[in-house]
Amino acid sequence: MSVFSKINESKSTRARVAVGAVLATVAAGGVMGVALHKNVTIDVDGSTRDVSTMALSVDALLSSQGIEPGDGAQVTPALDSSFGDGQKITIHRKKTLMLEIDGKPEVVTTNAVTVDELLAERGLTHAADVTNFHPDAPMPVDGGVVDLALPKPVSLTDGTATLHPTVAAQTVRDLLAALGNPLAPTDKVEPAPETPVSKDMKIKVTRIRTETSTVEEAVKPPEIKQKDPNLIRDRRVVVNPGKPGQARVTYNITTINGKVVKRDRMQSVVLTAAQPATVRIGTKPGAPFVPVGVWDALAQCEATGNWAINSGNGFYGGVQFDQNTWERWGGLEYAPRADLATREEQIAVAKKTQAAQGWGAWPSCSSKLGLR
């Protein structure tokens, strides 16, 4: 039988009172323990932990957790303050670091947790470009360097467009990236990409791109050439035009500022083979060379010296043949029309015409030139 059972069965009033007092004391101690136990969150420069404690002050709580805020730290609530269940204890330690603004160093102390908070403390806008810290990342307590650049106006010629933006960037490369048009490995820029940005700097970017393009193209029929001794040298007569084929062709296309400057054929796959064309090529000697003389003077008068003129009035070439005259005096040996023949060929036909009709074949101009 337990001690408490024996006392309970006792008829002694004094014993019962004594036991009651003991139990009341134990119960009160348990209730007080529960009342003093608290769950809190400790935030040290953005890093949090949840702890359970019976500490009565912030200082005692931090000591029990091995946390030393250090000189100059901002502690909320204060170290000598009490705190309640569910409360958050915030510690912003003092930080000593180097702040470099556009390359100019300055030693600063701050309780700010992040670079954004530091910039806000110093009246600097979020437009500042910080290269070595994320704006929301915690800063080190000692020995850190925050390198930032303030917005500056620049003159930028990017391809064919000229802009005048105000941008916060450390280097030319950073500036272009901040504008949403980063440099590609093939691009060229003046000044060099790693040049620090300065106020009113002039920047020129040449965008160079090489892209692959695949298209379907017609394939020109190959020619079967037949020599023809009855056709004037180098004249061509198509006997059979053949039939174009079809191919899938891949090109490497290089552009500078959007303009195509190079087109390299990389691969061609025949889809439909072309059918060859048959062409007769003349080998017969043509009209002989004629030195500059009366025929050039006549052509100057008749057609402003243009041997290939086709004015649409029914007269062709340098001495203005009509089609009947051209055909009658052998012009078709050279070309379908006079304007399609060479100077020498036209003169050869003109000589035959003049021999048959005299200079009266060109009445106005021959009179002006004193030829009749």
C-alpha cells in the first residue's frame, strides 16, 4: 500500500491536512512551470529559428541559445525586456563594410540586413546596379565589399537604332544586358565590353548573326551544247528548254545589323532531277570590227548613239531599222531585231541597205551630216 493510500485511510485530521498542503504545492509548481514556458522565433539578420524557453528576458534567452548580438546590434525587443509566447526576437547586427560607388570606396557601418536596405538608408534608389550581391541577400557582418554603379546617361547606337538611355551598369556588357539586348559572342562593340560605363559615353554595337535556313529551290536544267557552224559565233538557239528540277537547299546566312552580307550554300538534296536543255552555239565568224566613223555619226543623229535602243515606235537599233528592212537585208542572220544585234552587225546590214537604197534610207540625218 502506498504512502498516499495509507494517509487517505487514516482517521487523523492533521494527516489529511498535511497531505493536502503537499499536493497543492506540487500542483501550483506545475501550473507555474507551464505558465513560464514559451515558444518564440529568433531572427538573426534574416536567419530564423524556433525555440522553446523558460527564460524571463531577451538577454537570458539569447545567452541560453549561445547568441551574442555584439556591440551596436539592434535587438527588438530590447535585451532587458521580457517577451511573450509566440513573439519574434529580431537581431540586426552591426556591419562594417566597404561601399564602392562607381569605383569610389567608402567604409560604412550599418544595421541593414540586405543591400536593398543599405541603399534605402543612404538615399540610393533601386536603379543602382550591384554586381557582387543579390539585393535581397544578407550582407556579411565584417569585411564585405558592396560594389555598385549609379544610373548614367549614355548615347547608344545598337545596330541601326540610336538610343539615349539612362542606365545603372558597371560595364558596357552589363549595360546592354540591363537593356534587354545582351551581347552575343559574334557581336562587336565599341568601346570593349568590359569598359566601365561613364556619363555621356558613346557606345556602338554591331550585331552579327549567322543562322541556318532550309528552302526548296528550282534547279536549272543542265545544258547539252551543240556547235553550229551556220550560226554567228556565240549566238545561242534553244532547241529544247529542258525542265527545271527541285532541291532542298540549306544555307548559312550571315547578317550584319539585319542586312544579309553572306549566304553560304551548305547542303543540297535533290527532290526532282532536272531534265537537260539542248542549245545550239554558233561558231560562224560574225561581222568584222568597224572603226569609229560615219556610221557612229549617223547613229548619234538617229538614236543618240545608242545601238541597243528600242523606243517602241517601230524602229530599232543605232540607225533605226524597221523590221522589214532588217529582215530584207539579212539582219536575221545576226539577231531577231536590230536592237538585239551588236554595233558591227548593225553596220554590216546598214552597208547592204545603203548600197541598195543610198543615203536616202536615212533622209534627214544623212542631209544634216552632208552625206548627200
